Amino acid sequence: MRNRDLTPSEKSQATFEPRIVAFFCNWCTYLAADLAGTSRMKYAPNVRVIRVMCSGRVDPQFVLDAFAHGADGVFIGGCHPGDCHYQEGNYKTLRRFHLLKRVLQQMGIEDERCRLEWISAAEAERVRSTINDMVEKVRALGPLDLIPTEEKVSAEEVAV
Amino acid sequence: MPEIPSSAIESSRERPRIGVYVCHCGTNIAGIVDVRAIVEFAAKLPGVVVSRDYKYMCSDPGQALIQQDIAEHHLNRVIVASCSPLLHEATFRRVLSRAGLNAFLLQMVNIREHVSWVHLNQREATEKTKDLVRAAVRRVSLHKPLQKRRVSINPHVLVVGGGIAGIHAALTLAEAGKQVYLVEREPTIGGHMAKFDKTFPTLDCAACILTPKMTAVGSHPRIHLWTYSEVVRVEGYVGNYKVKVRRKPRYVIEDLCLGCQECVTACVYKEAKNPDEFNLGLSKRKPVYLPFPQAVPQKVVIDPQTCIQFKSGKCKKTCVEACGDRKAIDFTQKETIEDIEVGTIILATGFKTFDPVRNPYYGYGRYANVYTSLEVERLINASGPTAGEIVLRDGGQPKAVGIIHCVGSRDANTNRWCSKVCCMYSLKLAHLIKERTGAEVYNFYIDMRTPGKGYEEFYDRLLDEGVHFVRGRVAEVSDWATHPSEKGRLVIRVEDTLAAFVRRIPVDMVVLSVGMEPQPDAQDVRRLFNISCSTEGWFLERHPKLAPVSTFTEGVYIAGACQGPKDIPDSVAQAGAAAAEAMALIDAQFVELEPYTAFISEDQCSGCKTCIPLCPYQAISYMEEKKKAAINEVLCKGCGTCVAGCPSGSIQQNFFEDEEIFEEIEGVLAYA
Amino acid sequence: MPEKPKVAFYWCASCGGCEEAVVDLAEAILDVIAAVDIVFWPVALDFKRKDVEAMPEGSILVSFVNGAIRTSEQAEMAHLLRSKSKLLVALGACAHLGGIPGLANLFDRESILKAVYLEAPSTVNPEGSLPTTHHKDDGHSVELPGFYNTVQALNQVVEVDYSVPGCPPTPRIFRTALQTLLGDELPAKGTVLAPDCALCDECPRKDSKPEQLSIVEFKRPQQLLIDEQKCLLAQGLLCMGPATRAGCEALCVRGNMPCSGCCGPTSRVKDQGAKILSSLASLVAGKEAAEIDRILATIPDPVGTFYRYSLPASLLHRKQLDRASLHEAAASK
């Protein structure tokens, strides 16, 4: 690659640390994240985990609210199909997720910013690798930056 | 159900007065997270009245500190930033209760498992902690006083699996006066242990110590023994499980069969022709048979796959004739489904042995004289196919025997784990083979693992007995002779890593010390009982150290080798522990459940019925008169799926209300 | 005789239906006129902006503003009426949530102007001229309103006291809202003046909805002969009723058409589209991704369906512009 000056957006990208909100099921992915801790695995510090009893509790509003409040990515972790602690909650998550992804696509939010993974209580390594992978992919996309700032509002108001 | 005192509701409605407590956990947290910075940060958050750190928040002085602050500063909300809530949430909730606050006005922040143990950079870890603490402060302000639900415990216990672990658990419970249903898939209980000849390191005969326990199970007035049966469905919740058990037809009416085996003698097959499962195919049995002489129950079983009556319908039925007036044989028997209600469940479904066909270089299945260790147990057993004489498949007596350790264990190509029992049973087999045949016995091992009472001493004894030990993983077993002394024998090729050269050792018999694996249907079984498995397939305990026989499903316990490789003493110890856990629950007569149930605001519900099919527990019903939905709190397990699905936001979940989660989301993101 | 309370009406980005809705009060409008003094109503009365500017701050009791905010002029008028009024009421779906004009938030200003002024088949514009805010002709210059990139609901531009939902608000909703506003006890600020329950509550087909609904296909109204008695969701039609505020007495459903969501969500919901999405997806049959996708594909335009009236008021407000092209544009400057 040629040496050249970085554009301002590239500069902000270089220092950009993605913010990712995660919703982890209490019985699988949350436990797997605990296990990653007890196993002293190391992973990127960009994810903030919110515990829910089941991935089925994850209201699509939560995902949109996270994006609206500055998240660059949202990660939902649930039990493997057939393994839901509450029998079938994760299937509802899966269905909602598929429709939500279509809405996000129409709204111009890239696919990699919203992720659903089935991670069992034993799969600490998948917590580590998924988080690292997602952080890198979202980093490559750059900030989503949905919080309205005065700057952005005035830019909106620029007339033709 | 106890009501929440109105004073508690009042105090929660007051303006939040929050205490934030940041734990150092020695250096576990403080080594990475700048605890002082967190305390100062938290002190400035809205509603925070007190913000402190302490070396070990969970210690008595740590707890006292919080309790004292609650009284002194009139705190009505508490944040503890420490380890995972799954570890100490209960501890700190008790602190709040002792201080007169409702226990659910607490929020834990997981800054050890989710922060300090997984990140290396102090600045990043501290920033993450700040976000999590901010979110907790915002969330806890909305917490409402809640009350745990009490459910009664049905005192009956289901034990699944009739090996030594299941037997011990069932007997312990029955002796304590509990009604026990013991369900075993095979026609007899006894499990793997019943197949063994002697047990290490004491060399007492397995049958001598097991059979009395089996008989005790069979005759115990409080044990309902259902062999040849499988659990097919489990519903309900802790204290109140509804279980369906399929009882397969054995074509013999158990109540009428006396176990005289006259039918076996009378069978039209004069000679036994079918491989005997109990002897691993080393002997034959007839279509009507008793699995082994000490089988419990002492009831024969008819195998419809091989019985002429089932195959052609044209048998002379000499067995029926022999049974005579007892009329125990019933070819029309059908499988039945039994419904039982129990409060607790103990899973002791055991293990399977590694199939050495997967390691073709050891020649199992190709060379007649390559045996698995379990087959050798049967060969050595006095009641085995050869009455305890070690006769090879080709009829000879071995002059040299090689025992290969770690087959299907400690092997990246098959199973990585150590099966824990193989070193010891290999030593036992070496001793027994040498004793019975005088053969030269070679042990090929990677490491000798003999930790256990009397185990190392047993190893010493074997060294004295002149058994050979070769350290090295065997490369190959073959019949390819390169020297006249190898002709017609099996040659073990191995690098002797102590002597540092490759050896060829000709033997007449090879014993493969096969490792332990999860049962092939472990995944189905764990789904049935709603528990988890480790990646390897072993049932997952609630905590590897502090809750080794509990699972993440309340009221379901695990014992024995279904949880991981273990020997008889460990299995029995776990079985006793599981029985004690079940009894603790039964004797308490009730259990408190988390109050995370969903509830519908009746005036807000439009009666759209969206939620009704979402509930897997049928906890939501439609009230025809009011045209609204209602949630039965007893049936609700608190997953929150209906809450997320309610299109008008009229269902909420205790402790996970929309607003609480929105505050948490916006809290973690509200960085400057 | 005490002075009658002053009332104003104004029309921003909307179709004019809400103005009709006021007239739809029929004879009841006479009572309104008798009870209040209308000081500003461009569609019906000849008051000018300067008349409003001349009024003292807070001298109007209620201003009813319908329509979304799409241009700088609309924003100015919203601010002006806000300062002159004690109560500012968003009237109808566009002011309340952004409404149908809010669907323009799936595009940006440039592409909209390009489509309308350059590319539309009916457009004749050989010089390719586009709207501007400054125009000079014959020595005269004129300042024109600017066209915003993003459509906003009224409360995203100025503080709004109450909203009257509906596209347009039915006479009953409007009448009830008026009574509330002119009454002695005002509801809490921000209240939407309609029942806080979803539409199923007052739907005549409520009883015909099965308790165990499992959706295998979504159908569009033209694809079937619609049973006039049976719940529309049970017939496979995408009805927004469960996620939409009641008050309209299920007018569309009575007309054998599914609810399209114009009254917006209940007060407990932040994002109407997300909620109907969640509830409908939960009821979809199938456990495999492919099967789920096959069923969901029968909803051709999720955003246009779930957010038909509420896109600007939704959590995401608008479609995100293609960041890659933005970066390029920034780099090229």
C-alpha cells in the first residue's frame, strides 16, 4: 500500500474502539463467559454483557435501543437449538433475529453489527473467539454513531 | 406465599440511596482494575450515597461493612461489583435481608470473570468496569422489592441408572425412608461393576461387594425397581417433576417369574447360539435367558430378535410348557408407559468404554488375541465364559501378555482426557493374569497415575511382583514376524522412552486398556432432563468444586461416571452426595424459587393472544370472560419470552422489566 | 363574558387529511367554534404568519399541528407556535410519529430530489434544475425554505404536550381529545390522547383469533378472499392491531382491511415496528433457518410494513447512509 496521509475518517478509525452490547442467556453463554474468566482466557475489552434469563427475553427493541444509544454492535448469545433451558425460547430468538436482520439491512446497518450465536456453558473458547472476531469486524466497519449530536443536527438542517 | 412488607415497598419508592461496594478479591480484581478510580467514579453517579472498596467483600467483615452502611446511611439500594452473580448473588442478598432491605434491591456487577480475569490492560479494564457500574446504578434505581416463591417438594425420588452409583443413591435414600424409583435400561441392575472380577487396590471380589447391594435394591420395600425401562419424558420443575417411563416388554411377567430358569433349559435351542451381551460376546446365550447368575431382578427375559416364536410364530414353545402353572411367559406383552411424580432426580447413567476399532493400529477386531480390558475382566471372572481360566480365542494359554494403557485416552486423535481408572485396573489385570497364568506381563504406559488411597502401594507391589513396565506409547500391534521367536505371535512395537530405543516385544495376548467415554445418547438424556454437557459430553455440574453433584436445573443431580471418568469409590461418594442433596431438599419440604416470573397488567392487555403459544409451560391462559390473558405464576419459569413477544408491552418480567434493561443498555453506553 | 380560549391549527408535511378530520366533526364543529376562538388556521381562515408573530407569548391555549417536519419553514412554524401556545398538540400520525412522509427516511435528500426532479417518468426538466433556497431573478432575490435530509416527528423538533393519534384521527378520537384538553384536569404531559391498550381490545373479530396461532405464510390482501368475520392474522394477513394503540374502533378491520398501525404504539413501547416484528416472528412456524426465512420472505418490505407511520419516531429514526460512500465523499473534498 502506498504511503499517503490518512483522511480524517481513517484517522478516527485507527483509534476507534467498537462498543458492543451483549445479551447473554443466564444458562449458557453467560456461564461460558464466566468459564472464560475462570480459565483466564484473554479477549477484547469492547463488550458489555447484560444478563437475561433466556435469549428469548431479548426484545428487538433492546437491540435497536443499544444501536440508538451508541453501540457499534450487538451480540446475542443463547443456548444451542434443542438445548434451551426453557425448552424453546431460543427458537423464538432465532425467528425474531432473522426478521430483525432484514429490518437492519433495510435501515442500512451492516450485517456484522448484529450477531446471534449459540454458545453452550462449556464453550468458553467460543465466547473468546466470537468476541474477538466481532470486535475486529465491527472495527473494520467503523463507528455506527447513531447518537444525535448538535453537530449532526445542524448538518441535517443544511438546506439545498 | 409470604407478602412483601409494605414498609419494604415504601422504602423502595423513596428516592434511591445507593451504596456501591467494589471488591478487590485480593489481587484478582485489584490487580487489573483500578479499584480506587471505580470508587471515586461511582461516588459521583446520581443516587450514590456511599462508595467503598474492600479486600474481600464476601468475607464477614466485608458483609458487615455493607450491613452497617445500610443502617447508618439509610441505603435503599446496593451494588456489589465483584465476582459473577452466579457465585455470590445469594450471599449479598442475604446481607440486604439481614439489614432489613428487600434482597432484590441488590445488583451485582461481574468485574472478575467478565473483566479482570479476561483483560490485561488496566485502563481498558477500568473503563469497562465504569460502564458496568454506571449501568448497574441506573438499573438498581428501578428495582422493586420481590419475594421468592415457595414450592413444596414431592418426597419421592427418581434415580436413573442402576450401576453402582444409582444403586448406592437409591439405597441411601430408601434407607432414609424415601420412596425411590430406580429406572434401569438393561434387564438387570449392576452396571459395569457387575462385570468386574476383582476391584483395585484391595482385590476384593466385585460380585461379593456388589451383589448384596443389588439384592437389597431388589427387595427393598421403598425401592420401585424398573429394569428394562427408560425415561421418555420429564415435565415440571424442582419438587414437582412429572416423569413418563417406558417399560419395554420382556415377554415374561415379572411378578410371576421365579427365576428358576427351567424355561431356559427347556428352550427349543438345545445349544446357546446368540452372543451373550453380558459377557461381551465371549460366550453364547439362548433367546430366553437370565443376563447373569446374580442378576437383579432374578427374572428371565426373552429376546424377540432371536426367539423362534417371534420370528416365525411356529415354535413349540417348550419354555411355556416348562413354566407350567406359573404362566410367567407372555408373548403378547406390550410396552407400557408409567407416569410417576417425583420431587428430585438423580442421574447415574454411567459411561461407555472406548471402542478400540477406532485405533486400527492396535489390531482389535483383526487379531483374535487382542482384547479390551473389559473382555479380560470377563475372562478372568470365575463366573465368566471360561470360568475364570484365561483361554485365548484360539484356545491357547498366553505365555506373554502386553497391556497397552491409554487406549482412547490422553490422545489428541480420540479423547484428550485421562480416564483416571485405567492405570489402576491395568495393574490389577496384570496382577491377576500373572497370578493365574504365570505369564510375563508387560505394561506399556505414558505415565503411571496412581493417586488414591492404597493405589501407589499397589503399584509398588506390582513392581515387586516382576511385572514389566515399559514407558512409551505403543505404535503398533502386528503379526508380522521378523524373527523366529515372533512367529505366530503378536508383536508390540514401542519406543521405550526410558531406555531410548525402539523395541519389538512378542506376546500371545494384547489387552487394550480402553478409556471411559460419555454414553452415546448422553446428549438426548441431558435434553430430556434439561441439563448441560461439557464439550466432551459429560454431564455438567453446577460448580466443579462447590456443587459437584448439582446441575443448573434445580432438583436434578448427577452421580458417578456420567459426570466424568471416575472409579468405584468416587462414584459411590458422589452417589451418597447426590442422595444427601436430594434429601436436604426433601426434608426442607419446600424450595424457594427466584421470583423472575412474568406478569400481565390486566387493564393494559388487549387480549391479542400472541403470548399464549409462546409459553412452553402452558402458564398463560386466556380468560374468556375478561378477554385478557393471565399468567399462572406457579407454572411460569421466568424465561421472559412472552415479555419480549408482547406487542403492546403489557407483560413484564420481575427483575428483568423492560425499563430495567433499557437503563442497563443505556447505562453501559452512556460514556462521555 | 370571559374571553374564549384561543386555538390555532397548522399544517406541516402531511396530506391534509387531518384538516379534513377536523371538518369531519360535522355538526360538532359548531360546538367547537362556539367554545373557542380560532386565531390561526391557514387552510380555512386568512390569518398570516405575521399575525401569529404579533401575538404575545403563550396567548394561544392550544395549537394543533399536523404533519411531520420536513422543511425549515415547518420547523420555524413549529417553534413559533410553540412559543405562542400554552399547549402544543401533535395532531395525527405525521406530527405524532412522522407518518407516511417519514418513510422518506429510507432515502436521503439527494436521492429524493434526484428522483423527483430528474428521474421521475412524468418529470420534464431539460435544464436539470433542482430546488434551491436562494433564487435570483431579474434583480430580485428570494429566500425559500430548505428541504431537510431527515423527516422528524413534531416532538423531535419542539416540545409537544400531547399527541392525538391516527391517520387521520377519527372524529371520535379528536372529539374526545378536545374534551380532555378543554376540561378541568389535564393528563400528564406527553400523553397520547387515546386508550393505552392495543387495538385487539376493541376489534370486532377478537373472539375469532385462535389461541394457538402458528404462521406459515403472510398473505397480502389481494391474494385472498378475506373472510369478513375471522381475525385477519388468523387468515395470514399482516395486521398491526396487536401492536397498535386502540381508539379508532378498528375502522380498517371493519372495512375488511388489516390495521396498518397509524395510531402508533402504546405508552409502554419505544418502537412499534420492533414490537410487531417480535410478536409476529415469535409466532412463525419452523425451527430451521431456511424454513423461517421462507416464511418471513412473504413479508416483502418489513420496514415499510412495520414502520409505515412511525419511522422517524422509531429508535433508529432513519436509514443509515452508506458509510463507504460518505467516506469517499469526505476524501474527495
